[in-house]
Amino acid sequence: MATAVMPAHSPSEKDESNYLTCNTGIMSWLVTLDHKRIGMMYLVGVMSAMFLGGALALLLRAEHWTPGPTFPGLITHDRYNQLFTLHGAIMTFLFIIPSIPAALGNFILPVMLGAKDVAFPRMNLASFYLWVFGLVFFIAALLGSGLDTGWTFYTPYSTNTSSTSVVAATMGAFILGFSSIFTGLNFIVTIHTMRPPGMTWFRMPLFLWALYATAIIQVLATPVLGITLLLLIAERMFGLGIFDPALGGDPVLYQHFFWFYSHPAVYIMILPAMGIISELISTFSRKPIFGYRFIAFSSMAIALLGFLVWGHHMFASGQSEMIAIVFSVLTFSVSIPSAIKVFNWLATMYKGSIVLATPMCYALSFIFLFTIGGLTGLFLGALATDIHLHDTYFVVAHFHYVMMGGTLIAFIGGLFYWWPKMTGKMYNEFWGQVSSLIVFVAFNLTFFPQFVMGSRGMPRRYYNYLDKYQTFHVLSTIGAFLLGFGLALAAGVLIYSLFKGRKAPANPWGAATLEWQCSSPPPLANFEKTPSVGNPYNMQAVVYDPDTESFINREDVPLDENAEQGKNHA
């Protein structure tokens, strides 16, 4: 079997300038073309958006502590509508969609690919500033008259009725769409043109396959959202009648346009998360990934099928029975490639030498939570049950199990995994594991009761509710605040490591992909020369070196030490 990688330079060089220290000053960050610095700026931005959206969510959950108004002077009916709208819009457009591709992807993709940077560094920087401009528009909506249409901006309410900052928010989403397109285009060209010698398509790490499939969706689907939002702005400002039945338009047409983008956008959110889990499961099971080609092709299958299932969001919209049946069948079909990934992850762990490091704890949480999210999606894909569950808290719980239990958990797991490489610092493993346990328990306490009350008829987006649902709402609220504490603890562990963490070795986890063959943090150009490439999941290619407290290539160890070191670190 081919070795994983021959290092392009010695990872143990201690005085080499890295991307964090090669240039100093605020302007060296603001105008940088280095993908690593852009990724770090994205990371700060999306994490800020996450905590802003999370704070809005906590206000919503606090309001639901009692059936009637809990804070009547602070959260009124109208303010409640604005809170859940801005929570959804900020978390979706500013955090979940860009989180993994723009932050972790920007940093890791070129290094994992053995390249010096992305194909278009200036476009990469432009995509970040477009994200910032989109954020500004959402902040303007938040500080202005708010937004109360729901994060989907459904017509006719968003065009004819709402008196809030619809134009500012939709323009922000429009600008964010361009940021997403720039990122996707950059990744496609980079993967096609900048792979090093020996890295064929089937020697690429699965995280790159996931980012590639995601980039295709970003480039093909996002323009539809941009056109749709422009039509909505024109309708609201000039009354063109595109979505107004009084003028010959059709409000359901907006739903078709919106969900044609927004359901593929679900896979923009979850596919990169699946790529992260593939890396974590293999690394911390100390085994090659099971069914590599099946996982790679399943990413492409999800990207394709994701364009064909938007109609399942509209079973209650009055569409024909035949087209509803077709969308239902297609919805069930898209679960097949997702299930392929889950079964292959489980097969990878089978008889593996599993290490329960913090990233692996988050990976195991992902599998559990995503499986619940996927299975509950079957009830929403079936016509008979969806009619009852539509617009209830069952949908809220399902969406959060997939998006938060999937994307957010994988994002945090990937952040803990690549944190030593990104910052050059190791975090406290014990407190990282504690944070994963708190997040897992709190997440289920928050959202599992919502399945129950949703199946019993509790509608979503209601300011008040019947007394019989109070127990479930109280449990959910307690879980939400505990979840906030767990996420804050995870952030605290990582931030504390920046000041007190010990120096990270080049390869603390024993992974065999290219990014672990350069120093931590990487030098400005990532590699001094183009690295040679082999099997990215050949765990036998690296052995533990107690002198450097790092895994190194087996070829770099004298032959008489190989067996002894491998045995000592088993």
C-alpha cells in the first residue's frame, strides 16, 4: 500500500515564521490574500453571528416558560415575530451556510490539497467582504424596524403586509449569496487545477469530496435565490404583480423559487459536516475509512438529488396530488446516500482502536443526532403524516436535529480537530470532552420534547400556547440555556488555549492527510515544495514519536524503532 505522504519539509522546525507571525498589524489581516488568514477572519465572523442568533433563541425560549406572556413589557407579540425571524435568518444565512466551507474549508482545503493557496485569492478576500456587507444589512434590519416575515420571506406577507425592514434583510441575503458563489467557484477550480502529482480523484480526502459537492450546489442553486430575492424586492417596492394574485401573480410561485434553492442549501449546510465526520471517524478509529468510493459518490448523489425534492416543503400548498407523490418518492430516495455514509462510518469504527478525544466525542454525537434528524424526516416526507405535522414543532425539532445536531456539532468537532493546526496550541482535553457531553445532553433536552408536542398539535411560531404544552416548553427552555452554557464552555476551552495551551505538534492525532505534514501553525506558503501523495487513510504510514509528542511518517523513523514505537502507543 502506498504511504500517506512524504513531508515536504521538517514539521519540527521551531523558529520558522508561520502565517500568524509573518506579517503584523491590522492591515496585514484586512487586505491579506492568504487563505488561512481569510479563514480565520471568517471563523471570527461566523462565530459572532452564531452567538447573536443563539442569544435571540434564548430570548424566544425564555418567553415560552409560561403559556401566556412571560415578559410582556419586553417581548410583545410583534417583537416575538421579529425575534424568531431574525434568529432563523441570522443562523441560516450568516452562520450555518458559510460556517464550514468559508471558515474551516478556506483554511484546510488548500493545505489538505498540498497547494499554497486557493486558485483565486482575491476572489476569496472579496467573498469575505461580501459576507461582511451582508451582515451589515442584517444588522441594519435588526436595529431598524426589525423583520417579522419568517426567515423564508414568504409572500404575500413580505410584499403587501409587513412594515418591517424586508428590503434591507433580503438585500443582505442577496449579497451573502454572491459570497457563497465566490467561495464555491474558488473551491471547484482549486480542486480541479491545484492537486499535487499523485493526488487522483480517488486519493482525495473525503472532506475535499464533500466541499466539492457543496461547491457545485453553491454555484448552481444560489443564483436562483438571488433572482428570487430581487423579484421580491421589486414586487415590494414597485408592485409589479409577480407574486400578487390581484395583479395576475402567484404567491406559491415564490415558494417554488425559494425552496428550489433552499432545499439544496440544506445540503450546502450538511455535506461539509459529513466530510468532517469522515475524517474524524477514520482518524480516531485508527482505521482506513470503510467504503471510500461509496462515501465519495454518495456526496455527489446528495448534491444531485437535492435539486429534485423541493416540493416536499409544499405538500400543504395546494399542489396536485400526482406531483406531491413524485416529490414524496424523491424525498425518500435522497435518504439513501445519507444512510450509506452512516453505515460506512459505523463499519469504520467496528473493531477499531477508538480514541475518545474531544473531536471524536462530537463525531459520535453527530451520528446519533443526525440519525434522529434523518429518521424523523421520513415522517415529513410521507404525505399522510406531513399534513398533520406541517407547521408544528415537529418540523422545528427535525430541522434543528439536522442543522444543529448535524452541521453545528460537526463544525465544533472539526474546530477542535484542526484547532492545533490553525493556532499552534493544544486545548485542555478534559474540558473539551465535558463540553461535548453537556452539548449532547442539553441538545436532546431542548429539542426532543418538541417532537412530542409537535406530534400532539403544537404549532410553531406561536407567541402563546395551551397549558397542556407547558411541561414540554419548560423542558425545552431549560435545555436551551444548558446548551448555551455548553457551547460557551467549548468556546472558552478554545480561547483559553490561545493563552495557556501548550505548543501543538505537527500531527497530534496520527492522521495521514496532507495538512498534518506541515508545522503547526502552517508557514505562509503551507509547504516549501509540492508534497508527494499516497493513501490519505493509511494509518500505518505514521507512528508516534515520544520525543516530539507527535506522529511522524514511518519512513522518518529508523527501522529498529518502528515496531517498538507502534507498540508503545497502541
